[in-house]
Amino acid sequence: MNINQHSYPNLAFVDIETTGSHFDRDRITEIGIKTLSSDGIQVWEQLINPQAYIPLNIQKLTGISPQMLEDQPSFELIARELQQQLEGKIFVAHNARFDYGFIKASFKRVGIDFKPKVLCTVKLSRLLFPDQPRHNLDTIINAHRLKVSARHRALGDADLLLQFWRVCESKFGNEKLNEVINQIVGNPSLPPNIDKELIDSIPDSPGCYIFYGDNKTPLYIGKSISLRSRVMGHFQGALTQRKEMKLSLQIRDIDWIQTSGELGALILESRLIKERMPSMNIKLRRSKDLCGWSLVKEDSGALTPALVTHHQLAPGLQDNLYGLFYSKREAYNYLKAIAKKYRLCEALLGLEKRVEGKSCFGFQVKQCAGACLNLTPVDLHNLQLKTALELF
Ligand SMILES: [Zn+2]
């Protein structure tokens, strides 16, 4: 295929080496770029002094030692030149959000706003070779018999991406590739292994969502009153937050269950997490934040929930303990949700200050059935509260 006849925009095939995987804490040690334009192929590579420690396992993987970087420029010194290299080109990388995230963060530290169009070659491979079970670089190398020059060095890996692109060109032609570029570019925040159609099919209504990793193992379970927006929120967060990025790279499939409202979503989320024990939820939740509600009888005869924290969780308390919740916030959210659903009084529940003889705020907006004004008998309010807490 004649490169002078290609009809798509200029492409910069980029790979970087780093001191680790945190793009806020770690630094770039090498950048390699192969640019494909109407002028042919241009090559740019640069070692960078990260001014930071390089872990031994990474030194072994890349072969880049601190001695090699001692006399190399810092990122700040090469930033302008790099910017010129990438300007006006589509940024092509494997698991692009990693390379893109690092370069974007590095530019930001020196006051440069970097917003290229991004093309991820994992997504490209998934779209064009859907039958291939995996799309990591080693699989692609084997599947298409690419020539490896320097694996795990920036320019060597960037060259593999260019070779892969050539394979795609010869198998599918420019027109198809152009279509695929348009499909992928413009959605840089979607995880590499998830289709836009799948996201689009998630309803924006209350419910729980489940992120799956390899072999349908549950990674993360969450709930929201608007499922699609919440799921998209994770992926947008992946461009700036490390935990979200890690999650996003591992996601292979997404499932969801709609519920009739917020309360249903809360209960379902708790049940699903206990049943399926998704690895990321377990990591994010600490048992020291465990708490529950126990009911205390006031002089008025009204039962009021009191928060019982991890330290106070004593054996024998269980028959008057409702929960458990993984955080105070979750416990309060649940209480607020049942108040809303069963028209309980937030003043009686201790969620707002009670003024004798006066209604709560909820009564004024027709959310409280009026237990604060004795319009609902205290015993009935107590029973409704107990029933609602027992749902959890
Ligand atoms: Zn009230």
C-alpha cells in the first residue's frame, strides 16, 4: 500500500516507559513516536530524566537504568518539542488512556493543556478482530506475526503499533479504517474492552450495575438513581483517577438490574455485594467503618434510630441491630431513603431537630405523613420504621 495515498488524518503512534503506573506520582522515562503522514514516516524518541526513583522490576523490564537517564533532559525541557511532534495528529497508543494520561499529566505540570484526539489500538483490534480472545500487545504480535525489535522500549513498542496499523490497512482498506477511526476517536473515556452500544443500552433509571473482569468475575458493584450517568462517571474519572483507571482497564462486561427506586437499589446493592464479593468493593470498603442502626425508645414512646459504630458492635446486640452498613454515609442514606418511601418523620428519626408542637420540614413538602403532629399514631410510626429497617 502506498502511504502517499492514505486518506486519513496524520497519526502519531506513541509509546512511553515510566517509573510506575500512578500518573500523579510516577514519571515518564522514555517516549517513542512514529508518525505516519503524507510525508511518510517520521521517528522521534527521547529518554527523559524522571528525577524520581525507578523500581528494580521496571528497570529489568525496560532495560532503562538510572545511569542511562542521568544526563538526559527533564520532561520540562523537551515539552515544547514533544508538543510540536504531537500537534494536529491523532494520538494512537495501546491502552491509550495510560500513555495519554501520563503525557497529559506531565504537560499539565508544565502548564500545557494537551487535548489530542485519541485512538486506542486495543479498541481497534477488538473492532476489527472480534474473534480474537485477547487484545494485549503480545497477542497482537503473535496473531499478526509482527516483527519485534525492542519490546518494552518506547520506540520498539510504537513501531509494533505502526506494523499493526499496516496489517489493518492491507486487510480492511482505507475506507473501513476511516470508519473505525471515527467510531473510536471521540470516545476516549470509554474502557478499551467495552462497546459504546453496550453503554448506550444501559437505562438512565434507578438500579444496580455490575462490572465484570476476565471470566465474568465481578469487579465492582454499585448503585445509582441514574445508571448510565453513573457508569459513565466511572469512565470519565478514569482519565484522572488512578483507582478508576485500574478498574476501567479490567472491565470486560457490564450488567445491570433496574429497581423501582433508590431504596430498592440500596437493598439490592447490599445483597449483591454480600453474595458476589466483587474484588474492588472489598478493597474500597474497610471493616472499621462498619455500622448499623439500633432503636432507642424516647420518653414520648417514639423509637429513634441510634448509630452503632464498629467499636460498639457487641455480641448480643444483634436483635436490636439493623444493617450492617459499610459507612456512616450509607447508613444515613438508607434512613433517608426509607423516610422518603414510607413517609416517616425525619424529626422523629433524629435526621432534623425536633421542635415540640411544630411540624418537620418534610410535612410541609408533603413527605412526612405527620407523626410529628401526632397525625400518625406513634405506635404506627414505630412499626413502619421497624418494618422498613428489617428490609435491609
Ligand atoms: Zn414530620
